[in-house]
Amino acid sequence: MRGAALVLAAGRSQRMGRSKAGLELGQSTFLGTILQRLPADLWVAVVVGEKTPLPDGVRGVVNRRPEDGQLSSLRLGLRAGAAELPFTLVALVDLPCVAASTYLRLVDAAEGGQGDLWVPSQGGRRGHPVVFGQVCYEDLLHGPLEEGSRWVVGRHRSRRVEVEVDDPEIHRDVDTPEDYRRLLEDSEGS
């Protein structure tokens, strides 16, 4: 395996009112779309809450305390196997339309050997997903839970590499029913 990919889908989705992982998107779901677009040669796990169903054949990790935030899910994924690999791409289920080419560019950049942390950038703005190199794992596993992965990103700022992509979807966070409605309208219009 080149590296790992964790899809974080354990959030309580309070603003959406239902799990984002199963929201329909085209002929698939948010989770299904992300899984289809990830490079096939990555070790992949999806971190979910206790009631989130997973597609057959998908490696799942259950976060029994999703209220502890995204970093708690990331830690579970690292401990489940991602930490054995040189880098971990962290995809968020509420950014379902990130292009396959964006994932691939980030993975290629991580393999390129420069930096310890890779983020996509489009139009001068950084977005998601983020790729953490192995040097970041200790901080991810033991940093302050209440500050989340932003604390780790801040600590490794000097070794961050911005990877330019032509993908505005790195900025589209779907958190509310209104966000979802706009996403569906935009999808129908394209």
C-alpha cells in the first residue's frame, strides 16, 4: 500500500438532522462517492458512529464517542492500521465532491518526499482533504483533543506543502439541509 486514507463519518450531523454518509448524491451516496474517488492502492478505513451502516467490503472503525470530535475519529483510524503507513489522507464525509484527481495529486505530493503535511489549495485558499505524514502521527495521537487536528497543522506549519488543484469542491462543506439542497441543484445543473 502506498499510504492510508481515512474517511471520517462519525459526526452526529446535528445541523443536517441525519447522517451525512448515507445522503444521496447522483447514483451513490456521500460515502460511496468518496470511496469511489479515492486511489485504489491506498489502505482505506471509514470511521463511523455506532448506527452508521457501511457498504459491504468496507473496513469500518466505530467511534463510540463521536462527541469528542474529529480528532478522536482520526486517532481510531490511525490505531486501526493507518499509522503503519507513511502518510494518511483524511477525507471528511461532508466534502463529498472532491475530485478523484485532487486525491491523486495529494497522494503523489505526499510520496514526493518534500514536507510532512499536504493540503490542497485552489484560488489561494486552502481546503480539504489534508494528508498527514508519519512525522505528524505522534501529535495526532497525543495532542490536545479539544483543539483537534488544527493544533497539529499549526505545529507542522513550516513543513506544510500547499498542492495547487483546480477543484473548488475542496471548499464545499455540506453541513445543513440548505447546503445539501444547493449541492443537489448544482449537480443537476452540471
